[in-house]
Amino acid sequence: MTDPIAPLQMLAGSNHFDSSSPSWTLLGPPSDGTDREFSARIDFERDFAVPPVVHVGVAGLDADGTGTVRLRVRARHIDCTGFTILVSTWFDSQVHGVDVSWLALGS
């Protein structure tokens, strides 16, 4: 039997990233299959006691419709105060913007 998380704390949010974001790399010359990556730090509005579980999802996408759209969104470097969102694309996909929603669960 596992111990329940008590008290359970949940935080959620959404963020918009696009070509006006510093270091936006999802527009550019086609790659050979290597990812073009963009990352940004998301800070929680209050700290967790231990690093939470973070679930991320795509809530919106602005991409060229001339070819295949390739997109990957992940949460990395999760700690008690926040995490880094990592958005990537590859080959000839051109991403102008993405909306990311997230949910953090922990204690």
C-alpha cells in the first residue's frame, strides 16, 4: 500500500510562446531530423514541499500548413519552485506559436 499525498496541492496554468519570445528557435531552416528546441522556465505561484508531478499539454498551435506539423512538448528540470517547458520540432516544420497548459500535483 502506498501512502497518500497529504495535503494534496494542485497548481495549473497556461502559457503562450511565439516568435516574440526570447530565443524562439522553432522557425528556421529545415533540420536533418535533429530537434530545434525552445525552452522557458515556469515558476509556481507557491512552492511545493517536494518536486510535484507535472503534466503538460498543447492547448493551441500556430504552424505553417504547407507540410507536416511536428511538435513535442515536455516538462523538464522539475523542482519545488517550478519547471522548464521544452517545445521542439524537426525537419521542415515551421511553428510560429504554441499555447501550453500544465497541471502540477504534489504536496
